[in-house]
Amino acid sequence: MRKVIFFIPLVVFIALGVVFYLQLGKNPEYMPSALVGKPVPAIHLVSLDTDQVVTNVELPKGPYLINFWGTWCPTCAIEHPYLMRLAKKGVPIIGIDYKDGKASAEQWLRNKGNPYKMVLLDELGNFGVNMGVTGAPETFVVNSKGIIVYRHQGALDEAVWKSIQGYMQ
């Protein structure tokens, strides 16, 4: 029995080695979304521009991005210039101002520019919860049928765009 006890650390070490080996090459930042393959949840948010309630009916008919951002988010400030470039290329982006105030959002967009086709206010974060958002920035690709086909957590940049623009078909 004593000899078996000496082999327990070796077995544990080998098991951990196998687990770590199986994780090699995987993206540690990837977080799956339960909504991929499902329609965008019901939207009832106020538009920053018109103060009118926007629903899913007003969303673009072709493929588009939904980008959750906030003025309080340092990574959103880093991402913003790239969103401006995408908007200039004609990529439709719906901005969800996440857990933020209207005045802050208006000031931010005045100072930095507005890459969004539409900006919706999610001051309490309820829509973000429905979308499974864990923090800002977070971007979803929605196809022309209104189905979420991809989720990216973190800043959008050239490398990320190259990997996801195929979903914009």
C-alpha cells in the first residue's frame, strides 16, 4: 500500500500534463456565446439621436455589427478609431452605449466621431445581459436574417476584422 501512495503525485502530474497539452493552441480569450445561431433578442432601447424607442424592426436588413461600448471603458477608446475606419468603408455598426449616461455618450461621440449607424442607450445594462455581454467592448456579427453568427470580446482591430469579415456575407 505504501508503494501506491508514492505513485499518486506522479499520476496527478501526468494528468495535469495531459490537460495542459490539450489546451495548447487554443485561444485563451475565446468565450463562446449561447446566442450564436439564434436571433437578436428583443430590443426596446432609446435612440441617442431621436429619443425614440427602437425595436428589432428598425435594425438594418443586411449584415451588421452590434458593438457594446462605454465612455468609462479604456479599451473602447482604443477600439474607436478602428470602428471609424470600418464605418468609412461602409460597414453598418449599431452602437449600444452600455451602462452609461446619455450626456457622457453625446460628449464622447462629439469629441471622437460617430462610427455608428444608430446609437442605443442601455443605461442599466439589461439588454447587455440578454446578449450575454460580460464587459465592453464586445461585438456581435448579425447576418441578413437577424441571426447572431459571431461574438468577439475585446477590441476590434485589423487582425480581428480579417477573421470575422467573412461572417458579414
